[in-house]
Amino acid sequence: MVNLNICFRIVPMLNKDGVFIGNYRTGVVGDDFNRRFKSGNKEFFPEIFGLKKLVTKCKKLGKIHLFLDLHGHSILKSSFLFGPDRKSFESEERILLWNIVINIDEYLLNNSKYFSHISSVYCNEAKKIETARVYFQMQENILSLTCENSLGLYYDQSQTFQESSLDWRIFGRHLLEAMMNTLSSEGELKSLEL
């Protein structure tokens, strides 16, 4: 086993004030944080500016391999990904990044009953241009994905099941394995024993 020096920066929640008052999408100012990453006012969205500052600091310390934005989803079932479209990676050096996206998707498809490839979308839609994922990809040149997780249900072989906190932890492990296996296979990292 090769010892790796991997640093995860985990920001548990940007919208804690909104969630505290019962809003899972909007903050206390009544606006969706994840639609204000490009143009949000620092006075109204200090959390966004704090996250941008953290990312800038991390970039100065070394390469950021992946920005992963985790969300709960109240309508669709299972866990799925939002990612960049293929057109974002037309240069030869960026083709490797597209391969990372596809390999994470394929790993989850083949190894996690909680993952829905059908619900995953790889496209930078106009309505998503202000999201953290698109902002960090387009403005900071960081490979960025959003992982949406059902707030209660998942499909498995045409049946619907109630998710538990154990199911979420298992999918979290699958997601981590997908990222580590993919980055290892792309030569970014050597190996990691999970």
C-alpha cells in the first residue's frame, strides 16, 4: 500500500440559517444559495464568499482534484450526479477530466444499488450557471460534480425502498470508492486501501 497525503475539506452546510427556519433551499434572505455563486452579493451571501476564499486558499496549497457538492433531493429517488457536459472538455488536456466524470458514473452504476445513472445529468444548463458546481468548473477550472441524494427513497430492481441513515453511509462509501478508484486509474493518485 502506498501512503497518500490526501486532504478533504468538508463544509457541512452553507444554508444552515435557512435550514434552521425550515427552508432547505433558501437562506434567511429568501433566495437559493446555489443560484448565486457567480453574482451573489457578499452582504447577503457571506457563506458563498467564505467558500470561494477557502477554495482559493486550497488551490494555493496544491491541486484540487475534485469539487463535490452534496445535496438532498426531495422528489427524485436514489442518488445521482450532475456534472459538466462533454463540450466542456474539448481540449486534449481536459479530456482526462471528462474520463474521470464518466469513470465515477460507471463505477457507481456497477457497484452501488443506490445510484441512478438514468437520473444523472451531464450538461451545464443555463438555469444552473450560478450553481457552485458550474461556477467552480467554469471560473476556477476545477472538475466539479454535484451528488444529489434522495431524502427518503431509492429504486432497486424496479422496487422502491425507504432509505435509512445506514443506506446513506453505504452510498457515501461507494462514492468515495468511485472517486479514489477513478483518480487512481487516471494516474492522479496511486492507490488507497479503503
